[in-house]
Amino acid sequence: MRLLLMSHGNMAVETLASAEMILGHIDNMKAIGLQPNQGPEDLQAEAEQFINDNPNNEKTMVAVDLLGGTPSNVVVRLMAEHPELEVVSGLNLPMVIGFANQVMMGMEVSKQSVIDEAQNGIIDVNAKLNG
């Protein structure tokens, strides 16, 4: 499975850079961010390039930062042309690391497992230390 990260600004790009700092280079993953001087069509063109450049016809998942924002709206439009896309919102580092680990271990990655990794990465540290 492949993963496309999309966000406002550099969040997606820096999330991927952080994951690669921890794990090393991650294959089949790309990050793109909507910059202030770009419009939705620019982001869509970059996303389509990744989606279409898929010589092994692997399943593609897209993780966006915020439901209802421009990146997610672009992906919703892309889903009309590519109904096989798996899309999740709430991009975070635990999600990306979990996805990459599952792929590296040869596991089948599911949308639910990616969502679980994202949610499980949110921890009340005060409660954890005081519990």
C-alpha cells in the first residue's frame, strides 16, 4: 500500500521528514502541502501525479490534516475519479509511523489500523504519569 500525506502548509512534508528521521527512508509515501501562493488545482495536480504514477497498481491511502479544508476537499473530488482511494483525516506522526511499520513488516494495512494508530497516539501524559 502507498500513502499520500496532504496538508495546509508544510505539516505533511515535515511529518514525513520526522517519520523518516526515526525510521529511515520510507518507500511508497509522498507528502504535499498547500502553500499560500497555490490554489486547489495545484494541490490536485500533485496528488493526481502520485495517484497515477503507480506501476504496481498498489492500493493508495490518502491522509489529510483537516476534514473540510482544501486538501480534504481536493481528495473528495479525486475520489470521484478514483473510488478505490482510502481516505482518512487527522494526519499525525503516530499514524505515519504505524503505517510505515506495518508495510515494512509485510502486514496488510487497513484504513482502520491507520485510524487506530492515530487515535492511540493521543495520550494525556499528566494522567499517565499520575496514574
